[in-house]
Amino acid sequence: MLENISYFIRFIHGKSGIIFYAAVLCMFVAGCSTARLNEAAWQDKNLTAVWPPPPEEGRIKILKVIQGAKDVLGASSGLTKKIFDYVTGNKEEYIDFYTPQCIAADGNGLIYVADPSVGLVHRYSMADKSVDYIFQAGEKRLLNPVGVALDNDNNLYISDSQIAAIFKFAPNGDFISQLDSSAKLQRPAGIGIRSNGDLLVADPVANKVFIFGRDDKFKGELAGGDFSESFNRPTYLTVDKQDNVYVTDTMNFTVRVFDSNNRYIRSQGQLGDVPGSFARPKGVALDGDGNLYVIDSVFGNFQIFDQKGQLLLYVGQEGSYPGEFMLPSGIFIDRNDRIYISDTFNHRIQIYQYLKKKVN
């Protein structure tokens, strides 16, 4: 039975204040949230910045900054602190973000954030104002969770770089299994999923991208014989609508692109200190128009390229104000073109909106 047990701590903001749950038999009492966040609730009215600024037509606007659980629960923390201290011995009111990295979201307000420094994955439901923490997979305690991804059935995958394993959870939070260990993972990081269910995992120590099938069995590696170069710290990856794969080859300072048959297509970017080049590329994602977004942790921004490799725009700079970043790492874009950025050393995530070009 132990292999099906998950652990959680949950906080929900209700009409009578904060309700606390702790259990060991299931992670989400009511299962995966089906609530949908009201469109107006995405926008913090105090945030108005757009990129590029007027008089040019805005293409990116900032929606929200989330520092931690309080920004989701939105309630007094006194009762929560007392209960949390009693159960865990932790003197913090909540487990807020410490070094957030990879992000996955369902587009309805449910957000998963891997936080390796505290050994857990945050689960925020902005729609029903609840917060959960995933820190156990069967008998194994998560140690350094880095990657998160949701498949088409809303199963959650978590990569743990210290355990060197990938774990799978059902939409209701039940732990399902550890993926096939024959892949010889060393320090798995970013995860991407193709439309056929294939799971791709970047491993920066093995310098490989591993492929698992829909059945979670190891299938092989991404790069074929046509890829004459070699990866140097591949860390993050994403998959487009045509099942092409974009891999951040961090210490080669570029993004490698492979087609649906794992054939190498091209690279995007090179080492440099001007827009269009990279100093330390990290997370990658694509919007609904196929534009490629690349986080650069040194520049403190994300750059946006079209499919021809042309730089369209860059957003952000080093700093701690909204719209600024301190060593950002992960990025995720949901089906509504909302952009989630893990602002790692500002200990927060920021959410933006891609604005499609107006048609006259």
C-alpha cells in the first residue's frame, strides 16, 4: 500500500477564514480542481506595464506577481502559523517560494512550481484559493525536485535531480509510479511532453535528453546520428504543436531544435552580450503563434524570437520590481498565452500575457 501513499499539507481560504487539512492517504481530498479563475482575477490592477511601451503596440503585459501562499489564500495567517508550527515544527507561516524553477499550469488557475531548495512542489489553485505542497512519492521523500509537467490527461510528472528519478502522479494527487530506471538518469531537470505521450527529460550531467514512451518505459535518446555536435548542460526543454523539441543547451549558449522524428533542425542564438544572444539561457516555451521564448538568467530577461530566428522583443532587466528579475530560470506558457516566469532569486513567480497582434 505504501507505494500509493502521498503526503500533503493544504490550506484553503474559506468564508470563515483559513481551513487547514493534513492527511497521509491522499494528496487532494476533493481531487484535481475543476474551478476556473475569473478572467478579471488574473490582472492585478496595480500592475500596468506593457512591452514594448507606448506609443508602440503592446505585445506583452504583466498580470500578477505571486510571492507565496498569502497571495493565493489572501487571508490572515495567525491561525495557519499556529497549526503549521504544531504539525511540522516549521517556524514559517507558510512554505513560500525559495528557489522556484520549473512551472506547469492548466490554464484555469492551477499552478505547479518545483522548488528544489526546500525539496517540494508547490500546488497553487488560484480559482478555489487553496495551496498544497507535494513532498513525497510513495516511500521516497523528494529531495531536489526541478522539473514539472502535465500530460494531456493532467497527470503530473516531477523530476528529482538528487534522487535521479522521474515520478508520476494522477490528477487526484495519487502517486502512480517511478518511471523506468533503465534510462540511467544522472541529474534530470526539464521535462517536455509530445502529443503522443512521449516524455522528454533533459539531463545536464549526462549531457543527454532521454525519451520515455506513453507507457513510461525508456525508449532512447533525442539526438540522432545527424546531430554532429554534443550537448553541454542541456537543462530545459519544450515541445511545440508539431512535436518539435526545443532544448536549452546552456553551456553551448544556444537552443537546439529537433523535429518530431528526433532529427536535428537548427540552433537558435549564440554566446554574446547583445539582444538575440545569450549569456546563460535557461527556460524555453512557445506561445500560441509559435514564437520562441528563452529565459536568460544573467541578463535577467526573456527574449522572444519568431520561427525564422528573428528577435522580436526582450522583456525585463535585473532588479526586484515587477517586470524585473533576479536570476530567473523557468518559463511556461499555457493555452491562453499566459506566461509564467520563475523569478528564482527574487523568490517569486511573475505572470504575463502575450497580446496577439491586432488585425485591422
